[in-house]
Amino acid sequence: MKILVVGANGQIGKHLVSLIQQSDGFEAKVMIRKQEQAAYFENLGAETAVVDLEGEIEPIEQAADGVDAVVFTAGSGGHTGKDKTIMVDLDGAVKTIEAAKAANVKRFVMISSFDTTREAIQEANESFAPYVIAKHYADDWLRKTDLDYTIVHPGLLTNDTGTNQVELAGKVTRGEVPREDIARVILASLQDETTVGKEFQVVGGNTPVNEAIKLV
């Protein structure tokens, strides 16, 4: 399975590409914003495509040509303004979904926010609300397609070393989770067709990722 990782230069993306390249039967194609980011992934043996997520859909579609799945793990980051949140987390996500459809790629995994319900929007503080809103509508756009989607809602992300153990369900108590373990959840989701059409929250826990995925 060839997987296009959108936002590969992010921390989850880098973990994911490494895991994919180490897994039998899987290979990564990475979508990055700058040519100088390519060497890191080329050293892992991954194919690269330099595409500006804030640009037009066509280059994203070209990057998705010939792949079997798309993972959207791009994000504007916590230090950008509302404009970048809309451009990347909403518009970039929707364009990637539409590009996957145009390229006839059915499998799509979205990395979202922990809670993107209307209630979460109302409860979010002023600075965080635009991010939740962007994720809310991107998730909703994906749900309304005929893609074989999975939506992953991570808890508070940390850079701790992954444990390969999580708590994973439609709804869990808010908590932390290492980015490395979210990457493991993404790969496990791609390996298990029972995750198609499902979405779940993920925090650190005591169940191995591959087992937790089967219980969702």
C-alpha cells in the first residue's frame, strides 16, 4: 500500500513516515512544502512531492495520483493566526479531500482535534475556537463524501516516547498522548479495514494499539 502523507514534515508525520517505511507491504509518499525538507525523507527511502497546501487543488491531486491512501496530518501550528488556521486546517483539508476524490483514492485518514462537536466550539476559548471550528467543518466535509474515511481525534499531544499503548474509543476522558503513538494509531487504522467509516478519540492508556483498534 502506497500512502501519501500530507503534512509529513510535522512531528506526527515524521513518526508516521518512519513507521510506514519499516512496515512490510507499505511505502510512503510525502507531501512537503519546501524542497529543503526532502532530504530527510529521501534518506528514509520515501518518494517526495513539493506542494503548497495553500495553493490550488491540482498539484495535490497530482501528488495523490497512484497512491492507495491519503493521510492528512497537516496543521497550521499553535503560533499562527486565524488566517493560517483557515488556510491549512480547513481549506487545506478540504482541498486534500477533493484531490483524493479526483485522483480516485478511496482511503482517507484525517487527524483532527480531540473534540470537534458544536459543544466543543462553544466551550473553546477565543484563541482556540477558530481551530476547533476549522476542524469541525473539515471533519464534516469528509463525513459527507463516499471516501473510506477514518477520523482520529488525539488528546493533548506530547513529545514523550511512545509506549504503543492507548485508550481508544468513540469518547474517552481527555488526556495526553505521545505523537509517536498517534502515528502508530494511523498506521494500525490503515492496516485494519474495520476502521473505515469510524472516528475515535485517543489518549494514553494500557491497551496495545493494534488491540485497541479492533475494539473501536
